[in-house]
Amino acid sequence: MTPALVRPWMDSPSNWQWYPDKKQDCLATVNQVFSFLNPLTFRHVIDQYATGYRDCTHAEFLRGVSPLLGEAVGVAFVSRVARNSQD
């Protein structure tokens, strides 16, 4: 690889001041990734439990849905914390 194709912020830690918003971009990435995970969690709730609620008992339904809803709350919390930390 020729030196012209190397990204300057990847050369050494001393060149990182060239890219000062690295923390902001990392927080934005975390926010976006966790924002995309939330619909995925609800898809599992709908596909596995809401459409087939007659196939399982009340206890099985709660045991299956509760961790997924807890995951949805956790994902939303991390996403909001990352978004608020950007400011």
C-alpha cells in the first residue's frame, strides 16, 4: 500500500489530534447501533410470543417475554445515554 492511501489518523497516536471528534463519533456509532437493535428485539417478541400466545402457558409466556422486554429497556437506555453524552 502506498503512503498516499494510508489514513493519517491510523499512523500513530500522535496524529490523533488531526481527528478531534473521535469520541463524538464513537458515541454516535453506539447510539445508532443500539437504536437499530431495539426493533430487532421487538420483532422477536412479536414473532415468537405475540403471534403464538395460545401455544404456551401464561408462565412460559412471561418467562419468554420478560427478558426480551428487559433487553429492549436496556438497549433504549444505552442508546439514550450515548445520545445525551454527545452534547
